Amino acid sequence: MYWTATVLLALLYLASAMLYLTKGRQVRQIIGELGYPGYLVPILIVAKLLAVAAILSRLSVALSDLAYAGMFYHLLLAVLAHLGVRNVKAAMPAAIGLALLIGSFLTQNAAREPSSPYGSIGILTMEGAL
């Protein structure tokens, strides 16, 4: 499950970064309609690429966990921004990304070494509730 969720999440982020690169004018317009400044586009491109690199390489567990946190807030805010302008259809990619992110994060310790001190918290909580 980890690798499936992680690879799909990485592909979603890479596709998004490529879209931002190739369709910058349209992306700036959409981001503007959501109430955000267009100058965020280049920052988001870099952040998305670095987040994917941090999670896939896992050179540093702390950096990987920070990338997960950044992606979580980015995806959550994207869903809320689209819902805020009543565009449920546009919120779907971010909602799917959020589900993939949660799946990847919660299963990372079963698939990767070294373990994240935070990766199994949700699983332990769920097991304790059962």
C-alpha cells in the first residue's frame, strides 16, 4: 500500500508542477480566482518538486516528515479553497492527493527504514480504538 500511495502521490505532484510550468498563465488566473497571488506559482513548483524528492529519497527522516506536513497543508488548503468558491469538481484532485498522502504517511514505517517517529501514531490510535 505504501509504494502505491506514494508513487501515485508523487505522480500527482509532478504532473501538477509540469502543468504549472507549461500553463503558467492559466494557473496564475485560477490561483487568482481562489484569492491567492500569482507569484506563488514558481514557489509552488519548487516546493512540489522538493517535497517529492524528500519523500521518495528519504535521505533524512525529519525532512521527509516535514515534506509530508507541507503537502498535507497544501492539499488541505487546496481542497478548502476550491470548496470555498463552490467548485467541488476542481477540489477532487487535491482530495484524492490528501487520501494518498494519508495512506503513504501511515504506512511508511512498514515499508521504509529508518522509521519515522510519527508515521505509526495514526495506526496505533486506530488499533487502540478497535
